[in-house]
Amino acid sequence: MSKIVVNFDGLRRTRWHEYGIRFLAGGTITALVGIIGKKFGPSIGGLFLAFPAIFPASATLVEKHELEKKRNSGMNGLLRSREVAGVDAAGAVMGSLGLLAFALFVSYLLQREPAWQVLLAGALIWMAVSATVWWICKTI
Amino acid sequence: MLELLFRFLVGGVFVSLFAALSDLFKPQTFAGLFGAAPSIALATLGLAILREGPGYAAIEAHSMVPGAIAFFLYAACASWVMMRGRANALVATSLALIVWGAAAFGLWLAWWARA
């Protein structure tokens, strides 16, 4: 089973303009969700809390970084880079089960318990469920 | 306008933070978990609690459930197209947004029709 490794090279490989793109995309979609919520109500606005806002940008960066790595080693790497982006997306499939657990937990407890504690606990539940699903998928 | 700017900044920070975490970890499937992090949800729900109260935020979180199921279908579809169809990441993940939209709104209608 593959071990989880903290790899600071991944942070160094990401360029400043790529961090900027993520910030812009994240900020823009959060602002848009606010506008949608105001215009159409929280029920419609809430749908977009799980909108894959920066996923296309992230997957593209994963593909680009893998392609650069392979080309620097003298390989074509086109198919490999798409496969790696696909593997990254498979991780997001597992993470989305954590996202579902977050939504169910927060929607049930937000009016029953202190709101900030519920949000914090929800984030921890997302991580715990996602990591557990990942571990199960890796083990079987 | 000031509120929108504040939303933009808070959302940008949360999304960037989770995206940086995904850069930090290996293997790629584990890093990919952060692609489905509740970054926009944390920013938006936090602001909703501050401005509108927990009741309003709870309605948003309730609607997030069909959105999260749609995310699962979206990511599964995008992953399959990239791994099996060897499609370009930007094309695959952008086209799969149609799946997210159809599933989210379809489930939302079913969800709220029953509620």
C-alpha cells in the first residue's frame, strides 16, 4: 500500500501565477455563490457550495506539471500526464464522499449546536471520511 | 460591493489553502482528495453565519447535499474520461460540468419536491 508522503517539491513546482489563478477562481466563485444566494435564495445558492469551481484549473495544472516532468526526462508523456490527472480526479471522487458527509453533518447540526464548532467539526469529518475512503480503496 | 470584495478575499484564501495542501501530498489519489475539499462551503457558510445567522446557513448546507452527490458523479465522469478516453484535462473537467449541473439540479428538484 502506498504511504502518504509530504512533498514540498510540489509546492515549489507551482508557479506564482498558478497560485493566483486558484485564488481568482476561488474568490470569484465564492462571490458568485453569494450573488446567486441573494438573488435566488439560500436553497439554490446552497447547491453551489459543492460546485467544482477550481477543479478544471487544478486538474489542468496536475496534467501540465506531469507533462513538464516527463518532457524534462526526454519522454513524450502526453498520455501519462492525462492518466495522472485522471488519478487525481479519482482522489476527488473519494473526497466527494467526505464532502457529502460534511453537508449532511452541517445541515443537521447547524441549528442545534454552536455554529462555529459545527463548521470546524464538519471540516474534520470531511478529512476523516475522505481519508478513510481513500484507505479502504487502497487496501482492497 | 464591499461585501462582495470580502467574499472574494475569503473564498480565495480558503480555496488557495486547500489547493496548496493538495500540492503537498503524495500519492496523487490522496492529493486528489483535496480537490473535493469544502473550501467554498466553509467560506460561504462562515459568512452566512456571521451575516444571516445559523438558520440561513443551515438551508444552504441542506441544499449542498445534492450538490455533493453531483460532485461525486462529476469527478467520476471526469476521471473515467481522462484515464480511459485519454482526454485532455481541461476539456474533460469542463465538459463534465454539464454532468454536475444536470445531476445537481435534478437531485435538487427531487430533494425539495419531497421535503
